[in-house]
Amino acid sequence: MSFPSLAFVDLETTGATATADRITEIGIVEVDEHGVREWSCLVNPGTPISGFIERLTGISNAMVADAPPFAEVAAEVMARLAGRLFIAHNARFDYGFLKNEFKRLGLDFRATVLCTVKLSRKLFPQHAKHNLDSLIQRHDLTVSSRHRALGDARLIHQFWSRIGAEVEPERLDAAVKALTARPSLPAGLDPAAIDDLPEGPGVYLFYGENDLPLYVGKSKELKKRVLAHFAADHTAAREMNLAQQVRRIECIETGGEVGALLKEAALVKAMQPLHNRTLRRNDEACFWQLVEVRSGEWRPELMPAGDLGLQQQEHLYGPFKSARDARRSLTELAKEHRLCHSLLGLEQVKPGNPCFAHQLQQCKGACVGKEPASFHSARLMAALGRQRLAPWPFAGPAWLREGDEAHLVDHWRHLGTVRVGAELDSLLEMQAPAFDRDVYRILLKALGRMTPLAGPAVSALRQQAGCAAAPAAP
């Protein structure tokens, strides 16, 4: 094997969020040419340990009361891990917690990381489960103290020893190299920028030589998506061009996918990145609005999306990207349903004269009285039905929770995203933004997760938002 210095690492923590929770115990098994050495230490997290975590790990508040804080053991931990392959089960968890603990002290911790969950999946794809309990059973590992840091670090070391005997050396070596290989990065990008990328949902911005972004994107898994850009740069000219220009990456984390979509749409419209082809400003967005010109006779008229008031208007269809797109769509419907181009305003003819479509037998003759105007209007409404603007289903604003964020929405307008109670009041008092076609589409897909913001819901959201979290939707 080409990895002479190894560190098998396991941590116990107060929770699952590396940026908020803290380490309570560290276990390290060091392996090198000098043999095997074990080290472990309880850590005072500086925050209470919940009853659930105490039952899971056996580590209580009393046990860590006199333990050193991480700052006092940081130097020893750094020394024990320096220059070693960092091996952990679900390594993103342990590595993320250590990086955050060092970061709080102003220290930059980096290591080559190997996840034994991924290694097990790669070597034994025939098995469905690869959690530590499954590995214990499958590889007959000896358990000493499960869910304690050193006990679990020993299990990871045992797993490594077992597969070293069970798997051909060439195959194991190839698997480890594949899992620890550094991604191919643009020449002008500092490799350290990748280590600091968040794993969860949010928006990423690629910058070149100045402060104007080259590209804005979103993802449920930021780090994975950003690396995918660079992995593809050798096969797609557009990706290669973008990669050659990137000098800096900025990420904005969100509570979930809806927040990422909304943030991406807002940033693209505001900053107009060179490489974004969609989500541009849609100042030309419009609707078809059916207007009753005579009793039972309805005709479509174009209405700019900016003219749409906060209160829902009836008989609206769209939104369309532009008047050109709206007319193209109506023309296609007219052909499909044999509607009259003259009555639709798509063609100018003298009263009583047939439209050109009628001469081609593509119109049922409403233009020359062969079809009653009311029948034509009914068929027009039916044809437009699938394009109807969805009615806002609530009497007033609504909210949608994602993690510790709550998105405030009113009549398909995104009022904003709140974390604290004071922001809620200010958002409700602000003038609603203009209708936005992209925001409408995002919110329409998330409609089932919205809760009306009225009565008790307002009080509950305001009270819990003050604790940086909105109440869960029923």
C-alpha cells in the first residue's frame, strides 16, 4: 500500500450540525511504520449535552464538566493527524466537525480524507447497507465500546485490516486512490477554496478577475455541484471556458431547495452574470387576459406582468416570457383547436370577411358567422385552460418552512426569507414586489408546503422565528 501513515478517527458530538454543535470526545488510532498507537480524550463542549445524546453515547454533562475545551487539546490533535490519511466512517461528519473546531480558533486544518462508507460501497457493491453496524456483522469485527470515540475508531481500524486481507492489494489500492484523488480544478483557483465549500443546499457564485460574477448556480449539494462543473470542463466548451476564468467561489447557504431557487433567481436578475442564459430579467413577461367584449363573447388581450395587481385578477393565462412568445403560443392553440385568427387578434381582416385560416379550413368560421361567438369563446377558454394563472389559494400571505428559514409569500410574490421575529414584521409591512415569472413557477411547485399566515399562525411564526426557526407546516 502507498499510504504508510494513517489516522483512524471518530468523534462524539452534541449533535449533527458541525457549525452549531460541538465535540464531546475524540478517538484516534495512529498506524505507521512504528506500529499502532491509540489516543482518546473527552472534550468539554461548552454547551449542554441532551438526554438523547447522553443515552446514545453514554457521555454525560458530569463526565465532561472537568474535561479540557477543544482549544486546550487542539495542538495535540493537529500533531496526531498531520501528514496522515484521515480515515473515518461517514468522514464528512468527523472532518467537518474538526475543521469547524479549528476554524473557531483561527486555525486552518486540512487533510486527505478517506470515507470507509464510500470505500465499503466501492469494494462491496452487492451489499445494500454500509453503516458501521453492518460492517461489524459482515466482517466479524470485535466491538469494545460502541458509540464511544476510541471504540468506534478501533472498529474502523479493524475494518481496514480485514479488507486488507480479503481484497486484492491492487484493487484496494485503486479504490483508495480513486476516493482520495483531488478534483481537477481550474489553474487560477486556489485549491483551498474547494475544502471550504458547504455540503448542503444553497447558491454558488463563480468570480473572475473582478467583483462581477461570471455565473450563478444553485444546488441541494453545493460542493458536489461545483466540482461537477470542473469535472465536465474537458468535454463541454462552455464549461471549459467558464473554468478557465474562475478565480474565486462564493457560496450562500439556504435552508432548502426552494430558498436556493429563489436566491438564484434574484441574484441572476440583479447581477446579470455573463454565463447565465436563463432567469434573466423578465421585464417583457406578459399574460393573455380574456376580456368580455359582448355578452358571452370573450377576446384575448395582452397584459404586461408588471400590471398585475396584488389581488388576483381573473381570466389570466400565462405568464409568457414576452409578447412574441405569447402570440406564438396562441397561434399554436388556434391551429390545434381550429380557432379564428381574426377574433383572436392574430390577423386583421375586414368585418364579415373570412380569416386566412378559415380559407385553409383551419377555422370553424366564427369570423363569418358559421360558429356563434359564444361557442368560439367557450372553446378558446377550454384551449387556454392549461395555461391559466393558478389562483392564489389563501386570503392573504403564506409561509413555507425550510430548516431554520421561513419564506414569506403573498399572491405569488416572494416577500422575503426570515430568521428572526423582527424581520417578519418588517417584511409584512413592505410593499410587495412586482410579479415575477420565475418566482411564480418556483412557488407554484412548492404550493403544497405553504401554510396561510393568519391568526394563530402569525403568532406562532413570530414567536418561533425569534428563536431562529419557523414552526413546521402541518
